[in-house]
Amino acid sequence: MRKPALIHPWLSEKELEEWVRKAQSCQEYQKRVAIWMTRTGPFPAHRVASLLVVSKQAVWLWVSQYNRLGPDGLQRRGRGGRRRAYLSLTQEATLLERLQRRAREGEGPKAREVQEEVSRVTRRQVSISYIYRLFDRIGWRKLGTRVRRPKVSLDH
């Protein structure tokens, strides 16, 4: 079994207790309590993990982040986000506003027209599926009249 982790003294005992109390969310509180338990216990990571119902790896990660960056090290952002977006959120909002304005005037834009416009703005070729996902984000769906086949008999 490993020894309990050593916590760098970024904060005094009183400051650490106050820091734990000021947590804004449950996840933030959980991380701070793990640091506090590891320092004041000293509890090994597997014990802290079982008491907080998290994985042992999570406790080691939090201790490492705290030791390297101090209290602010635990406030890192998650892994989600728009990494491969063609347009920034402001560019996309501007484009969508123009599209919705055209739609209110009765000129519903077609996906191919929007694809050409996005390709022109981004200076790269975008797929039609990107345009349909863009439409989906604003609640549009593919609407239009269904074309009948001319040779279908309606006398059945």
C-alpha cells in the first residue's frame, strides 16, 4: 500500500478549512474535501476515494493538480467543447440571424445555398451534414412539399 500523498502548504490549516467551506458546487466541494482529508488525515488515496465515492485515480489527479498549481489548480475546465467548429459562436449567431430574417420574409434558405455561404465565409469546403446540424441547432428541419411520382395511379 502506498503512503498518503503529501500536500504542499499553499494554505494554512485555517485557510484550508475556509477554502473548503467556500465551495460553490458539489463537485468542487468533493475535490476540496479530498485535499483537506489527505492533508489533515493523512488518509491514503484509496481511503479518501472510498469515503467520497470517487475513483482512486481522481483523488491522485486532484492532489497532483493542487500540488502543482495551488488552490486554483482544481478549477480547470472540462474536456468538452467545440474543438472543430468551422465558425465561432458569434459568426454562427450572425449567420443564423440572417437566415432567420430571410425565413421570416418568406425566402426559406435551402441547405445548398447555406453551404455555399458557409464555405465562402470559412474559405473551406463544408459538408452538407454540417449545415443540417446547424439547422438542427436552431430547431429547423427539412420541410417541403413531397413530389409525387407522375406514373402513380391514384385510382386504387
